[in-house]
Amino acid sequence: MSNTTYVVEGMTCGSCAGKVTDRVEQIPGVTDVDVDIATGGVTLTTDAPVSDETVKQAIEEIGYKVAAA
């Protein structure tokens, strides 16, 4: 298992966090999602390799932006 954190811009409330969580949970290999609205941090726990591009695309499809690392 590994953890990766992304910074998501535009997440301002619990509803936003729920949308992001629901979307990234659908990515194969993602086993857990932890969202911190205050920092915009989204930490994924995975049990298989998941590319950054896959995560970025999934989040951007629902209207948010992943900040550059």
C-alpha cells in the first residue's frame, strides 16, 4: 500500500469534498480517500499503482483543478 497526496483547488465545502471522494474512490486500486477541506489536500491510499494523470483527470472531470506539485 502507498499514500499519495494531491492539492485540489476549488474544494470549499463538505459537498465538494464528497464529490471528490466519490469520484476518486472509483479509480481501480484506490482503497481509501482522506480529504482535508482546509488545505485542499486529498490523500489516496492505494493497493496497486495509480498514475498521477489518472487521478488528475478524474478530479478535473468533475470541475476541480489539481495544483502542480
